[in-house]
Amino acid sequence: MKEEKKKTNQPRWADLNLSNEKLVKMYRDMLMIRRFEERAAQEYGKGKIGGFCHLYIGQEATGVGAIAPLREDDYIYTAYRDHGQAIARGMDINGCMAELFGKVTGVSKGIGGSMHFYDLSKGFMGGWGIVGGHPPLAAGSAFATKYQGKDSVTICFMGEASTNQGVFHETLNMAELWKLPVIFICENNGYGMGTAISRAMAGEHLFEKASGYEMARGAVNGMDVIEMYREMSIAIKRAREKSLPTFLEARTYRFRGHSMSDPGQYRTKEEIDEYKKRDPIETFGRELVAEGVLKESDLESMDEQIKADVQKAVEFADASPQPPLEMLHENIYG
Ligand SMILES: Cc1ncc(C[n+]2csc(CCOP(=O)(O)OP(=O)(O)O)c2C)c(N)n1
């Protein structure tokens, strides 16, 4: 009886070997992404940021929960909605903000912009703009590390619309055929630009697309950082120890438009409000307080500190110089 009571009193992450420090870091990373992007939206409005800018707000738990169980020698590929994953990977927020501002101190020297964050030292391989264009690169990365006899894992984020591309299927086929240590994380936020998934995709169970290749697969609640961490830990173990791929469908939602230029008239306020009730940051923050990991006052002071850090990043970006003209001729094939 005593034993049973003890079990039910345990937090739901008790089996995951997560220290309080790690739990707090996961919460902090999600809040940093949120505050960084809210500020990016403001700066975009002021004309400080140009070009495309796709916000990750609402999807934070997917990126943080997927990246938290990785090792430093693992690799990450993603699409253009890349700020959140870059921050979750520990990329410098000054460099990230400067990249948005198109400054030479940016993570891609100011010539990539919002869609092309990159940091080799963190194994963050971008930031890619073509829908479905990067999954084959991720499979190539997994092939390379396997060929070199390393036990690194490559993870690849993609939007659900990319799974309608032919190259997606070619990639899954080769990944399973060659037993590559790669994890595909499909962030199903329900919409490809303004088109609801139900209008563009046959079949209700997206993750079953991987069944044609007999790949390990499943769906996970992408609004829940702990569930993401749990499923990713299993997939990472499979990739690292057995060199096998996994396809995970993370069910999530973006609270903002597709990009900064999207007025978002294809969804109702009621639908958005419904998802906001499941805000991944608020729900996890409440849970950490309920479990005694943090106090309400800790949440507040952390938020203040993060806002101050983001303010400094904006000042850094603003004060940084533009890339010099000579750089126009660098990194060009010809
Ligand atoms: C090959 C290709 N076709 C069209 C586009 C234009 N486009 C940019 S984003 C996007 C929607 C992609 O949606 P999804 O993959 O679900 O990702 P999300 O934006 O929801 O993160 C489209 C069609 C593109 N970038 N590349």
C-alpha cells in the first residue's frame, strides 16, 4: 500500500532520469524561444528585420523536448522555422538576433537571415527553405557518421506539408534500407501556409506514411515537452545502439501566422484559443511548481532575466555592422 502511494506521488518523468537542473533548463529554453520570437516580431514591425520570418511560437515543446536528450556530437537539420531549434541547441542568442537583423555578427554572417541559421560547432546544419529539401541531407549526414564508424545521431525536423513531396518518400526508403541512425520529426501543426492538412493530405494518420518502409514510427503530443523527451529518448537509443531510423509525428500548433506576412484568415479565433489553453510553456511551468521543482517567484524572475537577455541581444544586433560588400563574392559556386 505504502509502495503504491509512493508510485502515484512520483512526477510523471520519474522514469526518465531527468535532474531538476535539466527540467529547469528545458523550461528556460522554451521561455527563451517565446520571448526571443515575440521580440523578433516587434523588431520586424519596426523594419529592423527584413525578408521572411517564420515564428515557432506554440511549437516550443517539440523542439526543446527533441533536442534536450541529444549529445553534443549529434546533428540537427531543420526547415525555415528554425529559431526555436537553434536556441534549444544552445546557439548564442546575440548571434541569432543579429542574423535576423542581417548583421555580420549573425550566426550565418548576416547573409542567411531567419530561414538559414547555422552553427557547425553545435552540429546545427541549418535552416533550409525548400519544403522537403533537407531530409535527404539529414539522411546523408546519418550515412556519413555511420560510414565513419561514429555513433552520432542525426535528427531532422520537417513540416507536415513536406511529407507530400516525392523526395520525402525517397529519403525514408533509403534511410530504412541502409539502416541509418536518423530520426525524422514531423511537426504537424495542422497547416501548410494557409491550407489545412485535411484539404491537402489523404489519410488521417500521418505517421503511417512511414509504414510503407516498415520504419519504426509513432505519434507524440508535441505540446508536451516531457512526452517529446520520452519518445525521442527511445528513438535516439534505437539510432545510436542499433543504427535504425525512426519517424515521429509531433502533433503541435503554431499560435501565429505562417510567417510575418500572414494575416491568418483561414483559422478561427476559437480554434487558436482552444490550443492556447494547452500552451506548452504555461502548462509545464505550472507542473514544475506543483511538483516543487520551482516556485512561482522563480518563474517570474526567470522571465525577467530572459527578457533582459533578449534586450541585450537586440542592442547587440542593432550596434553590429552590415556584412561588408566584399562578402557578396564569398561562398558562391561558379
Ligand atoms: C518546394 C517548395 N514548394 C513551396 C514552397 C513554399 N512554401 C513555403 S512554406 C510552405 C508550407 C510548408 O508547410 P509545412 O511543411 O507544414 O511547414 P510549416 O510551415 O507548417 O512549419 C510552402 C508551400 C517552398 N518553400 N518549397
